[in-house]
Amino acid sequence: MRCSRRALALFATLTAACTPSADTSSSSAADPSAWSNEGPAPRAATSAPTAPRAPHRWELADRLGSLRKATPRARSQHLAGEHDAEVLTNDEGAPYPAVGPQRPLGGGAVLVEALYAPGSSDVALYFAMAKQPPTQGGAWEYLVVRADGQVEQRGRLALCERCHAEAPEDHVFGRAR
């Protein structure tokens, strides 16, 4: 768990998140509340507030080992690029990373980025996106999940939404098709 706690501390204190071009003069990324809709973080226009939840185990945590590896391990763009990562998907997310107008991700798609300290084989943290079905608006739910499967943050997280709004297709970064 040492790696997991270290990653969470880095996650909570970094001033640059999502991409190397993130504004590092703002303190919103360093504030843990910036990842939720409860704090002073910039909000996407479509963000709906989410109620804080008691810590709980992610319902998909036990299935992480059965998810399909969608990308080879490489440097992540999250957390200022200080971790290696690989992206995992469920069957509904199988088109990833070749996404585009002719290959959309439907409701139920789950994308999980497993983050590793450089040179480590132990997962430090997971970032996940789950696409809601059209009957629930089709929006993405974002999750920050500890290596032990406990959910740290969940919902339409403002910082996640802000960064993923810049993605070329459906809030998802990947290879253009």
C-alpha cells in the first residue's frame, strides 16, 4: 500500500494535472476538492453536483484482472506524466483506442487507466471512466480508485470533465480513426 498512498499524496498535491500543458499557476489541481464538484475547481457547464459518498469498494474492482489491455504500458498524461500507465477496457469499450464518429463508445463502456510508479509492477492508482447508458443521459462518470479497489472520488468530477472536454471524440483521448 505504500505505493498507493504515495500516488494518492501526489494526486492530491500536484499543481499540474491531466496534461503537461495544464495551468500550473492555479492551485485548483492541488486542492483535493478540485477533483469533485464540492470545491473551487472550474466546472464544466454540464457538470451536475454529486453528493459525497462514504468510502466503498468499486463494484468492478474484482473484475480488473479480466479487462482487456487496450494500450501498451507508456507514460501517462495524468499526474504531470510522472507515472507509467496502461489502459484496460471491458467488452463495451473494445473499440478503444481507435475511437471516432464511426466507432463510438456506447453506454456501459468502461476505460480504466492503471497507473504505476516508473519501474514498478504494482498498480499505484486507477483512473476510470464509465459511460452511462443513453437512458441516463450518456454522460461519463469519472472515478479515482485506490490500488485496493476503494473509491476515492466518483461522479462527474470537475477536473476530469474539464480536461476530457478537450478530447477529440466523446471525451476520450485515443487514436483518431
